[in-house]
Amino acid sequence: QVQLVESGGGLVQPGGSLRLSCAASGDIFSIYSMGWYRQAPGKQRESVASIIFGANTNYEDSVKGRFTISRGSAKNMVYLQMNSLKPEDTAVYYCNAYVAKNYVTYWGQGTQVTVSP
């Protein structure tokens, strides 16, 4: 079992920055990859960024060059640095973790990001 808790969301003006944090607990050494998804009102949940531990990162096209996913020195932490935010980035952002040994994806409860003047 893996538990995930997101933090760092809030209200920011266009062009501003936020850093989201995701703290994992439980069987963290079984985590193969972690990622950030978002869901705007009336839209499907979409992948924003992901990181395979010890390997590569991936980004959705609309956030490339603006968002950066990283793993903290405390191996249970993953961050999403979001710069040059746009109103269309407004959504609930969810952290997830994939455990390969049992093919299970775990989700956090989400954190709201609102980009508005």
C-alpha cells in the first residue's frame, strides 16, 4: 500500500509560479514511477508529467518548458514546479504512484490550482 498527499496548490495570477509537492508513505521502495495528472471542470483527467525513478521524465506538450517534475532528496517526495502559469492550467492536480510488482496505481486526494487575474 502507498499513500499520497499533495500540497502547494492555490490561486496565482497568470505568469506566476507554484510548486506542488507529493509526499508518499507506506511501501515507497516498491514505487516504479510517479506522476502528476490534472482535471479541469468538465474535462477528462490528463497526464501532465511523470518520472520513472532512475530513468527519464515525460511531459504533456502544453507544459513542456514551463513545468518541471523532480524527485526530492527525501526519496518519498516528488515535486512539480510550475512556471509561466496560464488560465488554462486551472485544474485539480493529482499525484499518482505506480507499483510495478502488483500493477497498482495509487492516487492522492488532489490539490486545486487556480490561475486567474
